[in-house]
Amino acid sequence: MHHPFTPVASLPVDPLNARVHEEGWQSWSPSGAYAPGDRPYRPTNDNWATVCYRPGVTVPEGTFQGEGLLALDPGDGSPTRLWAAVDPTGEVPSIRLTVTDGLAEVVADGPVKEWTGTGIQEVLGSWADGLGLEPPRPAPTVWCSWYEYFTNVTEDDIHENLRAMDTLDLPIDVVQIDDGYQQALGDWLTLSGRFRSREGIADAIRARGRRAGIWTAPFLVDPASDLATEHPDWLVRSADGGFTHAGRNWGHDLRVLDTTHPEAAAYLTDVFRTLRSEGYDYFKVDFLYAGALDGVRHQDVDALTAYRDGVRLIREAIGADAYLLGCGAPILPSIGLFDAMRVSPDTAPHRRPEADDYSQPGQDPAEFTGAGRQWQHGRLWTNDPDCLMARPAVETRERWAAHVEATGGLMASSDRLLSLDEWGVRTTRRLLSGGAR
């Protein structure tokens, strides 16, 4: 639902010293503070606009835009102002700001309230405090397969790293198997040829005194999956009768699971109950933006309601004691649903992303948005700055490690542990020993 933009505020700013904070739509959407003359980061193609930004939203040139939150430090000594969604989990208006001749004009396409404070991070933090959420519980330390093996991870890779954790005496609570164990997006319980037994590997992890974790992208469906072939009625449709397009990734056009369909909901519940019964109690749920895409669903509910209900379904299936980490998730609609949240785009073994799109993997984009969202940590959830990579092959690994440490958030290692040199082992051990603060 996009309403017309209406005026919210007009105030003088010092064009040299003012700063504007844009809050992006989801985990990977660039978020942070800019000078009035800066060009904020925007999608460089239509696919990234769907996968990494707020879909269907084009921001005019020379305009700042926050999704549900936009802050302005006028730079002239007067208080910092924040415009925030009145109902952040139900309606997330876009809030725009332009500066002309030293005057900032703010407009929004839905109801917002104004807050004042001292500095951008402080005013955002006080807004978050005002939500009255329970503080997040302490985060476990994690080893994750992704940034070394990507989708080629095998069961043997997991075993090798399990042994290395003991050898290197690393304080790792959770061993999390990432993307690559499953046959296809949607076919979560059917193994790829690289894994023999999900339950067996969970048993092996737990036998060494660690917890088993697993990755899913619960709202995404590969059109070539068994699920899409056998149950096309479980997929969200577009208004023209085709399927809602969730962007392109892994070389496929992606579809969306309609969790308002009773059979699709029962299937998703079964997936997570099964994983829980096999011994997994740490769940990274990824690409969650898909569950909040507009489309025609089985039940006539708005996309954000469908999204929140879909996440609640997962939480119910895994139980209150399991740990739930969101990623690629719409930020404000996720409030109150997660233990931890990825607050930035993916990191990478390299600093800068291709195409200079700050929604894309790279250490620079992960640091920019991770720092811009530091105010969320300990208030909305435990921030996940993305994984530490400390192996020698990683560009500027010292700087990336310093960023991860400075966030005080979820600490996760994602190296082939036997490839770490002395610095890598020492740094990994030190950061994991600190844990989330």
C-alpha cells in the first residue's frame, strides 16, 4: 500500500555539518549516515532492487529515504530529529528528506512520530528503548561453513572442522551447517549428494559437546524443486496470475512460499519440527525478504502480516528455547520475533563489492551498514555483523576482525579451521572467548 507523500517537517540545517541517517528496508539494504551533498547508495540493477532493497520503491535523485526511520542531525547545534513509523511492525512508511538552500523538507507516505535526541545513534537507540522489548538473551558462539565452502560444503568438511575445533581448543558452542546440504530451495528435508545423514551429523556435533545449527531460506522456492513441481498452489502469485518473482539468485528465478496456505504452513512446520527432532536447536533463517513481498496469497492478508505469521510458525515449530537468527529480513517488521539479526549485507574475502552496490557482498558495505545499525544491538536483538574470516587468504583480515569485535554482537567463525595461521587461530580464539557483550 503506497499512499501519497505528505509534508512532515521543515527545518534549517547547516549543509556542511548536517548528517542524514537512512534506515534501509532489510538486512542487506544500505543504512547509515550521509552528508547532505552525498549520493546515498542505491540499487545498480532491477534484480538487486528486489533482492536487497525495498521492492517497488524508486527514490528520486537528490533525495534521502528511510524505511520507517529517518534521522537528521541538523549540524547547527540544535537537537537531532528522528521520524519513526507509528506502528513499526504493521505499517512501515517511506520517509523522504531533501535539502535545498539550507532548508530540509521531510515528507512521508504514512503516519510517523517525531523524536528528538543528541546524535543519530542516540536518538535511534532511545526510540528502540521506547518499544519496551525484553533484552535479548546471550548469544552462543558459532562456526559456520559458508565463507569457506559456500554451496559445495560436504559432510566430511563438517567432520574435519569438528576435529580441528578440539585440536585448536576453540570455544565454539554451535556448529552451523549452511547452504549446500539440501537438494533445492524448498526441498529442505531432501539431502544433496554431499551429505549422508542430517541426523548423523547433528549427533556427531553433539557428541563433541557442541550444539547443531542449520541454515534455511524458508520462504524461497526454486522453480525446479519438487515442492514447486508438486504443489504450485503453495506459491504466492502476482496480480496478473503468474508467480510472484522473488528475484534471481543461485542462477534461478525464485518463487515465494505462501505460508497462509494451510498445507504450505503444515509443510513448513514439519520441516522445522523435523530438524528440531534431529537435534538442531540453532536456526539461521535467510532471504526472509521474500515472505514480505506483495502478491496474491491463499488468505487475504497484507504482506507484512503474512511475513510475521510465517516467522511465528517457525518459532512455534522449533520451540522457545531454540536460537533464531534472521537474515535478509525486513528490519522493522521483524521486531520482537528474533534472538539475533543480521544487520548488514554479507561480508566477503574482499573489501569492495562489484558494481559499487553497497547491498552486495564485501567488507566495506558490511562495515558501513553494520556501524549504521549499531543502535539496534541489545535493544531489538543481538546484532549479527556477519562472520569473522581470519585465514591468510582474506583481504584486510585485521581490519575486518576489528569491526566484528567492535560490534560486540554475535561472534561466528567461518574459516576452514586448519587453514588458519598463528594470527588467525589467536584472533578467532580471542573473539569467540569474548562472545556477545
